Amino acid sequence: RENEALLMQRLPQTFKVLSTDSLGGLVYTPRQLMGKSEELHTLKVPRGGEYFVILDDGTKVWLNSETEFRYPVTFEDERRVVGLSGEAYFQVVRDEKRPFIVKTRGLQTRVLGTEFNVQAYLTDKVNVTLVNGQVAVKVPEDSREILLKPNENALYSQGKVRVSKVDVMKFISWKEGYFYYDNERLEDILTELGRWYNFTVIYEDLELKELRFTMDIMKYKEVSEIFELMEKIKKVSFSVNGNNVILK
């Protein structure tokens, strides 16, 4: 895991507004103590990393591996806007006068105060999962908003949004310290595990990508233990060569 000092070195040199908290993340000083600033910060979390930040308004954000998060030092008076590529869990402080907006590739999520997860890695899909409260999602070129209720997920793909009831733990387990899979494709599982353990998979047989697994895994296990578990569940074999994992 990259340490805190290295992550802070990547931020703009405005450390007078930053402090560390007990979770090893960053806390931004409220605007009344430092005046307004429209400076944008970009926080990049590498493969194999995770991070936590408290924003100017008190909103808490947990950042998953291989994530880029863009946000202002202090928010505007009219709205609070952040940008995300990757995955984050938001615990937003309610402010009816200033909606909180998360911009991802192709989709925008608006909220007043709630808890939700946004998964927007560089694929053709974005997932917004509501834990509690209420959020509205919209495609920027479409004026209509779609309201989500708790335990609903909005899947954005190929320009369309589809809402469904879900088990939210499937989407937020990473924040709670484990991975939870319910009849998931092997390729999707290994893509997520690869971000955390920093490996790339080589499939000797492409049909293996479609194998399905149901299991939960503690995030801090050795990856070799996970491979052993999966080999017991299905007839697959993992061979590790540096950061490459050969599956056959």
C-alpha cells in the first residue's frame, strides 16, 4: 500500500489547509477558517491502495484502488461539485441550499445528503448504488433525472440508465474490508482483485472468463490464499509470474 507521505506529495503544495486524521486520510479545514479558494485538487489512489478524505463541507469520501478524485479546496455557494474516475463511497453532509454533484464519464449524480457508492472505472459501465437517502442520476445531454431509492442501483451503459433492486453489499463490501461475490463472472472478479493486489490476468482458455463464483474474501488476505480457495471451488489453476497471473 502506498504510504500517506507519498500520497500527500502528489497533492498541490497547500498543506496549510490539510491535516491527517485517525484513519490516515486527509481533512480539509472548513472555509470559515481559511477563506474561499477555488483551487482544485486531484487525489490519485494507485492499484493496491485505498484512501479517505473529509471535504470542506464535512462530507466523507472513501476511495478505492486505481481511483482519481477531483474536488475543490472549498465549495461554491450554489453547489458542491466533484469528479470521479474509479470508485468511491460518499457520506454526504446534508445542505439543502447546495446540492452535492458527482460527475463521472457519461453520468451525473445529484444529492442533498445521503450515503451511496459510485463505480466508474474505465469501462463502458457506471454503477450508482444508494444505501440511504435519495439521489438523482442523469445523462448530461438528457434533461430528465431518475430518482433512486435505498437498495437501488442505477447502471449506465451504452447511453442508457437501468434501475434495479440490489443487495448493496455486493457494491459496498470493499469499503467494509472484504470482497463479496454472488454468482459473478470470473473475469469481473479478477479485474477487481487485480486492482487491489496489482496483478494482470492472462487467460490460456478464454472460456474460463465465464466461470461463476459465489464467495466472500477479506481484503487483507494474501492473494495466494484467494487463488487456493478458487482452485478448490472450480477446476482452475493459477500460476503467478511477477505481476502476471496465468489462468488455465
